[in-house]
Amino acid sequence: MEFKDHVCELLNTIDVCQVFFDITVNFDLTKNYLDLIITYTTLMILLSRIEERKAIIGLYNYAHEMTHGASDREYPRLGQMIVDYENPLKKMMEEFVPHSKALSDALISLQMVYPRRNLSADQWRNAQLLSLISAPSTMLNPAQSDTMPCEYLSLDTMEKWIIFGFILCHGVLNSDATALTLWKLALQSSSCLALFRDEVFHIHKAAEDLFVNIRGYNKRINDIRECKEAAVSHAGSMHRERRKFLRSALKELATVLSDQPGLLGPKALFVFMALSFARDEIIWLLRHADNMPKKSADDFIDKYHQAEVQMELNRSFLPATYPLMCSPLYCDAVIINLSVCPEDESIIMSSFVNTMTSLSVKQVEDGEVFDFRGMRLDWFRLQAYTSVSKASLGLADHRELGKMMNTIIFHTKMVDSLVEMLVETSDLSIFCFYSRAFEKMFQQCLELPSQSRYSIAFPLLCTHFMSCTHELCPEERHHIGDRSLSLCNMFLDEMAKQARNLITDICTEQCTLSDQLLPKHCAKTISQAVNKKSKKQTGKKGEPEREKPGVESMRKNRLVVTNLDKLHTALSELLVPTSKPTQRRESPNLSELNYVQVDITRVFNNVPPSTKRQHLDSHGKPTLLPVCTQMNGGGRGGPPITSLQLLKGKRNPFGMSQIEKPLSSKLVVENVEVLTQMRTSFDKPDQMAALFKRLSSVDSVLKRMTIIGVILSFRSLAQEALRDVLSYHIPFLVSSIEDFKDHIPRETDMKVAMNVYELSSAAGLPCEIDPALVVALSSQKSGHCNNIHCLAKAINQIAAALFTIHKGSIEDRLKEFLALASSSLLKIGQETDKTTTRNRESVYLLLDMIVQESPFLTMDLLESCFPYVLLRNAYHAVYKQSVTSSA
């Protein structure tokens, strides 16, 4: 009773003030006004459906008397209301006669919004709705509209407004063609509307029963019957085609945004439009599946419905923060140009300008938390002030202000109310009350191997159920929470059982194949061979020849699939949600890059490698290649990993080979005779000391080796970045290359091994022998830069490359090097000359690093020729020296 009184009082006040309603201008005010009327109407209809309502009212009054000693003073009014609203819509039609003007104006303002939303799939397809790639030139432009909040407004909500609203103010249907067009369009789209949760309202029968007793409404009754026939005949197929279109459109949208998340900012409106459209179609099918006389049952059985549910739930691509797209200067100019602005409205306007002009990108970068709820509330208040008839500043005369503020409010929601926006556009808690249909959809999902990858959507959807609770009914939370948890556990159990059954079937198939290889099965084959040799005819004529083991693997094309193939496919599809690579690009096929109408695969195959290494483009401007080749990791401040990943993402393996060629340095081989003698005299310290003094250009060699080490270190970082990028885009191809590299035998021919190493290096994988260095040392030899800590990598890589070129055993030669180096270092340990022993401990650590970097040397081998106690003491000495120097 209190709610009814408050609603009636508010509606009377609105009529007295002659409030202006237009969904495209004062969106919040109009939406809340229509929601209030629909809530009031729905409540009265639900009240009339309670069978024992009179007995319940009587029991309430009796309990009140027992508690307070007197009956409730509102009991007579409450009882009379129950009697008056036996037929609630008929009573409300009489009640809303004085409110018809305001209500009809609000409904007719939907004429530019509802027809645009209620289009066929062909019209959506021709308009390329929700497509980001239909116009590549405008892909980066922000998605804007004069009616931003109307673009993602629920179609189901608008149909409730139109159907219930025009029933209450039915007189306007006879006088306004626009109103009649809207009403007929809504009647043709649905057969029933949701009152509350799973309670539905059959609109055609109820409307016909109401109008049949009104004189002069024969035309309207005929309209209702025609619309009912159209809804029964065509609505199912129309919504089926919409779902089919949305499945492909949402998949394309999710693919593009996952690959290019930078488009999320300018195209956020498309995301929420897609979520809202998909949610409307899901709810429509759920509501009509059991509540519509079906001429074609196939229109209401959607085996691929779960894919749409999964895409509806795929919110991971939404941004955590949103770029501020408000235009304070434009807003300021509009406000200044207003003719008359009273004091209260001026204060609110000024607060808008101050709020927006104070925004900056630095606030986002600093992680500042935004809260624009006060600004949105002020805009709602301003709509109320400026929509009454006697307002000094009338919003009806300044429509551009309303449209601009609606746009700004949308962008503020993107900053601080993303969760609320997601609930508004994609909440599917209605499934909580359609549990039978929900479970049936889940079973269909598991039965179809091509759809089982979406089965994870169902336990995820159970998290939506708590959204349907209300703070005025807290006792419901426990019941709905238990239902959500039980359904979630059931779905997960069924998925686990399905995976278990598939694995069991796979094992059975493998056991069957293995059983075919048992010796007992070869007896028949031997017998046939012996009989054939002796030309004896045994067995029945025309008996099929027994297939030999392994026949199932001999296929001319991949279109022929075995039962084992089907089982593996079904298992991999079921496990897709738990596999990380599937959240990325699922296939290395270049055709998946075909976002525009170009055969990308053909382009990549036809362009020769030489053209991918050009330094100048077709306009004579430098390409990315020379810029990349000039990059250097000099000193301690090398390029950041993210920059290297970006570089690798922009360059393919062909381009990276151009970057890697200059990273190979020229090592001038000198002192060949002296080095040869040292190689055979490493166990003679005195002779080694004399030979060492005969070496020339020792410092030059060390500098060159350091330069090579720096370049190889940079190349290692670039290779690591390349590996990360390729693992993101083509994870399965990279894993195959890793298998090739890891399982190549040591005794493999070096040419074959080098081919594998080249393939692995092109994928960014580290190799025992660097193929790029082998090629560089066998042709040109050049060098750059400086850094002593890179000597270990340089020595290992250069040794592997040189010994590969000269057909030597890399492991044996590096062992000889270790013996020579350790002997020389042990000799230095006995010296007393300060010049000779300078940085001795650091050189000890360099030897340790060489062994750790090498895939051919081990620590055991090092300890056999160089005492580990010297290394331990060296670490202590170097650490102590570094602490002293830093202090």
C-alpha cells in the first residue's frame, strides 16, 4: 500500500509539473520514469496471481490484532485494493488516464531507438554491425553516437515499456501512427514477456481480452491477431538468424580485441553493444522455448547456444582502466552559449566543467582511483530541474547539451563503473530459475565435440546467480548461493567424468592396437604365407583379408579420421579451457590473420626472402630493418625486454637474420706457432710462462672477445624476446621445433644438425652451436662495443662455431682449452709480481663462467684440473672488494 501511494503521488506530481521526457535527451530521467511504471504494473499483476491472497490478508490482520490488540488501520484499504485489482490491467488503464500525456511522450521518444535495435539479421549483416574491420581506415576512431546509452539498452526492457505502456495509455494508439507502429513491432517480436524471474505474461491474449470490451477497438483487436500470427510464424526464425549472426560477430570481435587490445578504448561501445545484444537473444530463447506455440520447433532448439553463452561470458578482454575521452573544452563552450542559466543549474554546470578540466592522463598513470558517481547524480538532478515546464533553462530547448552530457556520462562509467556496466549488459542470472533448461544445454554441449570447449561457460555462469538477489530480501542469498554452488559442482563433476571416459576409451583403443602386435596374431599371417607359397587354397572363398597392424596410420589425406582421432579431438576440445595456449592464437595458420580481404597466406608464400630484407620501402623511405640493425646493447644499460619483444614482433625470422649478421665479429688469428706450442706444453709451467710473453696483441684479442661477447649477449636477449613472441602466436609450432632440437642425436651428420639449429635459432631457441655465427665466421668477420663480463659467452660461441667450420670435435677442443687455461691460472697463483697478478680473482671467476655457459664442459671436469677452493676464495675476495669500493 505504501509503495502504491508513493507511486501515485509521484505520478501526479510529474503531471502537474508537465515534465518533458525524451530517451535521447534526458536518458536517466526517462528510463527511471518508465522503469517505475513497469515495476508498478508488474507488481500489481503478480499480486493478482496469488491464489490465496484474501486469506493471506486476513491472517495478517488477525496476527496484527493478536500482537497489537487492534487491527491494522490500513487493512480496509488493503482489502479494497485486492478486490479492485482482480483484473489489474483493466483497473490501471482507468487509473492512468490522467497520466497518458507524459507516458505516451516518453514511449514515442523510443521511435529512433527501438526500430533501430529490432532489425533482422540480414539488415545487421548488411550494415556490418559490430565489425571493427569493415572500415580499416576508421578502425582507430572512437565509436561515438548521439544516443550513447541507448545503443546498449536492453531490447527486452524496451519491449516491456512499449507493450505495457501503450496498454495503459491505449488511447494514443488510435491518434498517433508512430505509437501504433512501435506497438505492432513489439507485438510481432515476442509472444510473452518476463514479469519476474520465470513468471511470464502472454501479451496477445491479455491485450485482446482487455480491448474486446472497449467500443471502437475492432481495428486494434485485428492488429493484435495479425501480430500474434506474425510472431508465431516468423519470430522464431528471425531470432534464430540473429543468434547465428551474433555468434560469428562476437567471435570476430573477441579475436580482434584479443590480438589488438589497444582498440578497447575507442571501441568500448561496441563491446557493450555486443554483450547486450547477445544477452537479449539468450533470454528471449530461454523465455520462449516453453511458452510459445511453435510452428517450427527447430527455431527453438539451438545446439550452438552454449557458444553464444561462452562469448557472452568472455569478459577478459575488457580494459581494467579506460582512457578519458571527455571533452572539457567542448563542454565549456556549450555551457557558455546557454542563453539563461539559473543559479542552481549554474552551480551544477560549473562543477561539471571543473571536474572534467581537472582530469589528466597522469592521474591514470599514477593509478589514482576515480569516482564520478557524484557527477552522474548531479546530471540526474539537473535533468529533473530542466525538464519541468516552467524551468528557466529548458532541456527540451537545448537537446545538444543533453546528448553531449549523456556521452560524457558513458565515458565516466568506463572509468569507475565497469563492473556495474557488465552486470547491466551481460547478467545471465535468469538461468538460476530455469535450471532444467540450463542443465539440458550443458548436456548438449558435452555431447557435441565441437562445442565441448565451451562447457566451462556453465560453471562460470553460476557466479552470476548472486546478481539476482536484493538487499530487501537477504534471506534469499543463502538459498540462491547454495543453488549456485551445487550446480557449479555438478557441471565440473560431469566435465571431469567426460574427460575420464574419453581417456579410458583412448587407453582401450591403444590397448587394442597394442594387442594386434602380439605374437599370437601372426600365426594366421604365417599360415597364409605358407599356403600361398605351396599354392594351397584354405579358408572360405571371398573371406576378407585381415588388416595388418599399423594400417590405420596409412592415410592419403587428413579427411579420413579414425576412432582414435575422434577421441583425441574430443578430449582436446574438452580440455581447451584449461590450456593456456588456447587463450592465445590457437593455430599457426597464417589464414587466421586474414582480417581484411587479402589472401595473407599467398602473399607470404609469394614474396621472396630477399624482398623481406630491404632497407628502403617503395617510397624510398627507410624501413624498420636499418633501425633494428643499428640497435646496440652497449654497456650495462641494454635495451629493455619489452622493447626487444616489440622489435621481434615487428620483424620476422628473415629480418632478424639481418640484425644478427653484424653481431658476428672478426677475430684475427695470430701467433699460430706460439699457440701450437702452448697447446702441447700446458703441463710445463716454466715453458708456458716463456711462451706467453711471446704472444702479441693480447689486449687486442681480449677487447675483441669482449666485443663479441657483448654482441652475443644482446643477440641472446633478442632471441629470448623472439621466443616469447612466437610462443604467444604459434605455441604448437614452437613446441614442435623444440622437439626437433632436443632429440637430435649427437652422432647426426653436421650438415643435418646445422639445418635443425638454423630452424631452432629462427624460432628464438638457444642452440649448442650458433648457426648465424658459423655462417658469419666462415664469410665476414667484424666486431663492435665493450664489456668484460661477456667473455664467457664469446669464448663458448666462437669455439663452437670455429671447430664446426674446421670439422673438429668441439668437446675435445674445449677440454684442451680448459686444461691450458687452468694451467696458466695456476701458474699466475704462484707469481708475486703485482702487475702479473692484477685482477687474478676476477679471472678465476671468468673461468668458472666459461664452464657454466658451455654445454660441452662440466663442473666435475673443472674441479679435476682447477681446485674449487680457489674459486670459493675468489668469490669472497671479489665480493669484499666490491663492498669496499661501493662504500
